[in-house]
Amino acid sequence: MNYGIIARTLGYVMMVEGSFLSLSAVASLLTGASDVGSFYPPILLCVLGGYPLTRIKSKSDRFFVKEGLMIAGLSWLVMVVIGALPFYIGGHIPSFVDCLFESASGFSTTGASILTDVEALPRGLLFWRSLTHWLGGMGVLVLMMALVPLSGGSSLLLMRAESTGLDPGKVVPRMRETARRLYTVYIALSAIVLVALLLCGMTFYDAALTMFGTVGTGGFAHTNTGIGGFNNLPAEIVVGVFMFVCSVNFGIYYQMFTGQRLAFFKNTEAVVYTAMVGAVVLLISFNILPIYGSLSAALHQAAFQASSLVSTTGYATANFDLWPDLSRALLMVLMFMGGCAGSTAGGFKAIRVVVIYKAIRREINHILHPRRVQGVTVDDRMLSEEMVRGVLLFFALYVALLVGSFLLVLMIDGLDLLTSFSSALTCISNVGPAFGLAGPMGNFSMFSGYSKLVLTFTMMAGRLELYPFLLLFSPAMYKKG
Amino acid sequence: MYIIVVGGGKVGYTLAQSLAIENNDVVIVDSDDSTIRRTSESLDVMTIRGNGLSAAVLRQAGVTDADLVIAVMDSDETNIVCCLTAKKLGAKHTIARIRDPEYALELGDLKDDFGIDMVINPELQAAVKISHVLRFASAVDVETFAGGRVEMVAFKVLPTDGLAGRAIADITPALPEPVLICAVERGDEVFIPGGSFVLEEKDKIHIIGKPTNTTAFSRFLKRPDKRLRNVMIVGGSRIAVYLIKHMTGTGMHFKLIEQSENRCTHLCELIPDATIILGDGTDEAVLESEGIRGMDAFVALTDRDEENLIAGLYATHLGLPKVVAKINRIGSMKVVDRLGIDSVLSPRMLTTDEIIRYVRALGSSQDSGFESLYRIVDDKVEALEFIAGESTRYLGVPLRALTDRIMPGTLIATIVRGDKTIIPLGGDAIEQGDRVIVITGTGSLSDLNDIFRRDVFRSEV
């Protein structure tokens, strides 16, 4: 294990987090909030702890799969713990477990909150809380690779550990350049959303925080009434559309920008994903038609809620917990699936659904024609058997973690079945709101500390797509050789 | 530069590695899944799985904007077709690896029609390199610069030399003819020695100078520079054929041991002058019965690295004056160097060097032209040859005045001006049109001006 490079990378991650904390401190000063003091200790920690770490030398700059997973897991753990400090230091969230939950919920772009009165939090901390969505959405390691020249060719391992989906590819030959271009797309989308929201008449502060939650598909509301409370239909449309946009592979936007205008339609995942979401929106619209009366109102509410939940953002303009069972079940299916690979969205990912569907179809063919040889192809590319097997096992592990987390929460707190299950689901998929007591109008404050820890763990594991985070707790990682 | 390497085998991988380190954008195309996986995990390059002959795949790899396409797949024909396709699709330059001797000779004329800018033949290069080493009996390595007017020769410091324990400044006045000790390899490290540097036993020293002077140096070391007459080669590979053909007329006699009967018959036809022996060249009994003890040199060229090294070690153990072994797969020359075999060479490294040289020459400006490159031990120190042009800085300024302006770890080793070969002292200066040989540990020079410190130059301007 190359501990030198792990320490160095952690140092850079801390420096990056420190600069984002500083940005929040500035926001706190500009908005005249009283909480700027909460930011100084963690910023000092990031600089005084991070800088010496970046100076650590190692014998070699090479690292392998094990180090890559370790770096990803540890970076996120450190980031979440430091990110919890501002909430704790100012005493605005008294319990440290609650702070951890809020921080993990932010970085993992879940957006589930333990706060009953969000507006009681000063504006600097609210800014930081939403900013964590933006940083967590695209990933801090990718950002670090864009900023720091990390030598060695193994940087793909880091990107693979942090990015979502089957096999993140580079858009240009150099890793650093790839990271930069993906972040450029990310920043461009952010700018578009920010400007659009400002044009809709939001204040800069509201627009920025809503943008962080939208583009990072996080979904922290910074007002008690949430996005619906602004009573701003154009803004709702902007948010609704861009939540969906940001749940599609950013590589596609890069391709579209560099000349392949039809890249979206050539990507199986994006097309299937859009079709599935469209179908669900229509089904829900008809199902909730009696509640809203007009088709346009039903369509608007169904589309916003579906876009919000499938992109794993979690903004809500309607209390979908009151909708008929069919609609709620469909929303739960969307929550499970989540967005596309290579986006900021969480969840199981549409590409894996596509692969499993094709693998099942192949299996049926195989049963009927035992001698038939057939591969699983996506976008005219045949996936290796190893990859197909990986997807199937990922499904099994994902469900196992979901069930395990659900049962633990149920055992600890004994809340009702729907609340417990949907809370576990919303956490592993990084959505935010659940059903029942933790529904769009509720929050996670009624859970005990133990349950919150379980859910924090689930959120982190869900964001890093299980392995990098789970392996952090595996003895095999720490064995020599 | 944007470079596409088609074929991710041994040479393709090494090339991509070196090119990526020199800040080129590299794309590797290969049809094998595991190769692609291994490459993408360990190198900072883009990988594309697919057939390197397909226009669609090449387009996906960005061939239309590519500065260079290098075809290093297994078959010569594939490489030719790949270059042809790439050129038609818009690649600016192409390099093909062609190994078959028959093609290699004819391609010289057809190169342009096929759209190939450079043909590279690793086996031929290896053979030429071995022939240099065989001509210079006491050296372990020989490299020529400036069209043969300057030689860089490597010697191992032996207890009999009287060099060990002496400082460079102490040795230089004692030399019969001027040569420069420009690099010293010791264990894993390479030094560019100053005057106070003290040599030790087992160091490998690289000296540079006129060929007559380097020969004089070897006499100074009291190593009998007798001509090698009898050479035993194990393994009738292509390199062996090239080598023997290349050395025809030098008076050397070759005894070639090859295991396969068919190959032996074929070899008789190809190289009638050599003695062909049917037998296992790694079998000591065979070697002894063919009189290995009486040989002047032993060259191991089988397809298996291990056999070459073992046979080489055996010959070294017998005390043969000159032992050469070829390795192909083993990446770390450092480990192999420790074995004690005089010269170990890797066709893969030679090919890579040749292509890197070409790439750097493409990247360098026109008039500070880059001529040749030689890499000493695992890429740490390089010897480069440039031609000084109009844009070269500090023309005519004595080197004495430039000490602060030259990059640390860089040495101007030789200046060739017309017929004169100058080992530069403080009073000498670089003139336009000079061939300048530079030894550097900083890496990636592609222009003579790169040896000068940029910050100092900028502050002066």
C-alpha cells in the first residue's frame, strides 16, 4: 500500500474543501449572517492539516486498484466529517450525529435533512449546506484532478472509484484534461441554471442555493416551504427541466458541444431513460388527475415530482405522499433506478437496468436454444462477461444493503414499514424525501441517533456505488500485500 | 501532439508510456479487451477497443486531427494498410513497423505510395546496434553521433584499469587524447560527473569523443583491443540474419546454433557464409562441444528472454571477452544490468527510442533541428544531438559566461564544427551550424534552446 500518495491526495482534498468552506465564510459575511465564526476552525484545520499532508513524499508515484479505492473512500469520509464541523461548532445543530447526517446528506447529494426549522439556520451555514451538493455532485477527486497535476497514469482508478456507472471513459486522452472538460460542462450548466433562475425573479442568494441543489441533484431546501414556497412557476419549470438534464451523462453534453449534435439519441441509456421517465409521468398524470382536476396541472405536478425523484434531487412542489398507491409505487421505482451513469444523480443507474434487461433476454434465448452464443451489447459495444457479472452482483449487493439498512432502522426505531423502507431507499439512492413520516413535508428528525448513523453509512455507500466505501471497513484492505 | 498508437503490444505500450510522459495526447487502439483494460489502468492515455484497420475506429480515435499515427500491430501487412488508411483519413504523419526483411528492403521505394513516413524495423536496428558493440571489443555499448564523427562509448570500470578511486579532474590530464567522461552509472543512479567526482569499481562510464580518441582511451585502459574473430550466436532469429549479413566482409566468422531443423535449412540459404549448427543453444554440452571456450564473443538471440540471460551468464562465467544478450519482455533494464552480462539490449527500447526521436524532431522548431537521441539507462539521462541555427540563443558567447544560464544537470559534451570535433572548454562557444551533443538529466528536450534556463533568458529580454 502506497500510504504516501494516499496522504498526499487526502491533503489536496482537504485543501479543496478548505477553499469551498472559505467561499461559504465569504457568503456568510456578505449576507451579514452571524455564523462566520463557525467556519474558521474547519478552514484552519483544512489548511494546517491539508498542506503538510500534500508535502509528504512517497518512494513512488504509482498506485493500484487498492490505493484508488482507499483514496476515494477515505477522501469522502474525511470530507463529510470536516463538513459536519461548521454545523457543530456554532451550536446550530447540537448533536454531532445530526451534523454528520446533514453533512453526509449534502455531499452525497441526498438532501435529506434532520432540521425541522430550516430557516433557523444562519445563511452562511445554509449556503455551505447547499454548496456541499455542488461539490459532491461531480465529485471532489475529479475536481482535484482538474486542479492538481497528479502524476502517474493510474488516475483513471480514482475517477472510476468516484464516478458513477459501469466504466467511466475519458473524453480526451489526458486525465487532467478530461476532468477539466467535465467540470467545464458542469460549470456551464450551473451558470445556465443560475442565470435562468435570476431571470425568473429570484434573489441571487435563493437562485444560487437552488442552483447548487438542482445541478448537483441534491435537493436541500433552504426555506421551510421548499421550492413550491417561492410561488414562482417559471423557476419551478427551470428546476424541473434541469434536474432531469443533470441526471444524464455529462459526457454526452461534451460530445454534443464538440460537434456530435445527435449524441444524445445515439446513447442507448439516455434514450431508454427518457422513455421510461416519460411513460411514468404519463401514468402518474392519469392516476392523479382526480386530485388536480385539470390534465395540465396533473402533468405539471407529475413531471416535476418524477424529474425530482428520478434525478435523485428531492425537491417537491406537491405532497406526493398523499397521492394514490400506484403513483407512489411508480415514484419508488424511479427512486430506485435513479439517473444515468456519469451524471450527478444517484440511484442504481439506468445503464444497469438496461444491462440486466439484456442479460435476462439473453438468458431466455439461452434456455430456448442452449447452444446459442450471444453477447450483451450496449451502443454496439459488446460488454465483457466480467462486466455483465459485475452488474448482476452489484444489483444483489445494492438490494442487500438496502434491505439491511431498512431492517436495522426498523429494529432500532420501530417506525412503520413504509417510513422505514422508503427512508432506506431514499438514502441509498441519494434522493432525499421518503414516504410516510419522512415524506416531502416531514424530515428525518424523528429517527434515533443509531438509525441516523445507519442511514449516513447508507448514503455514503450509495454515492460511491458501494465498493469504495464498503471496502473501507473490510479487513482485506489493510492486509499487507 | 496528438498521437494514435495502433496496437497495444509490448512496443505499443512502451511507446505510449514514453509519449504520454512527454506530454503528448496519446490514444491507443487495440482489439483485445484485457490489453485495453491494463493500459487504461496504468497509463494516462485514452484507449479504444476495436480493429485498427477500420476507418470508423480510426475516426473515433480522432485520426482526422492526428499529428502522428504509429502502427505497431503484429503483422507487417496490417501495419501498412493501417498507415495507408490513416493517411487517407487525414493523419499528418505515419510510422509503420515492418519486420519482414523482404518487405523492409522494398518498402524504401514504396513508402511514399503507401503514405508511410517512417518505416521502423526493430530487428534490423538491434542487429546494427550489436554490430557496433562487436566492432568495439572492449566497450559494453557504442553509440554514434554526427554521422559517425563522434562516438559515445561505455566501459565498465575494472580493478585493472587504475581508474577506481580517482577523481575525474585527476584522470583527464593523464589521458593521451581528449575525451569527456559524460555520464556515470552506479547501481540505480546515473550521474553527470563534475571534476571532483570520484569513480568506483563496477561503475559504468560513458565517454564521448572522436572515434580515434575513444579507441585511444580503450588502449589507455590497457584493454587489448584485439579484433573479435569468432562469434557464436544462439538462436537463428531475424536479428541473427541481419547481423550476419551486416558484418559480411569484416572478417568475422559466425557460428550460429539453432534448434529447428527447418529453420537451419532456411538459414543456410540466407546466410551461406555462417556455420549453422543444429542443436539446443541453451544446452551447455552443445555449447562446449561447439567450442564456446575458444570464442571471442557470444550473442544470445533466442525468442526467450530467460534462455538468453542464462546462456549469456554461462558465457560470462567462462570469461568470454564479449557477451551480448537480447531481451524483449523484461521492462527493467536496471535489474538485468546487475547480472554482469556485458551488453544487454532490448529491441523494444531501441524502437521506442527511434520513434521518440522522430516525435521530438516533429515537435522541434525548424532551425534548431534535433538530430539524434540516445537514452542512458531507463530514460534517466539522455544524450541528444542538435544543430545550432539562427534562433539558437547565445551564439558566439563563450560557455564560461553561460554557466548560470544553462539548466542544472545539463552538459554540453561535444561541438562538431565542420571537420573539427571540440570537447568544449570555458572559452569555446556555440556557432551557427554547429552540431552540439548535449547530455542531460532533465528530460524532454526537443530544441537546443531548451538547455538554457527560461527564467534567466526572460529576465534578460
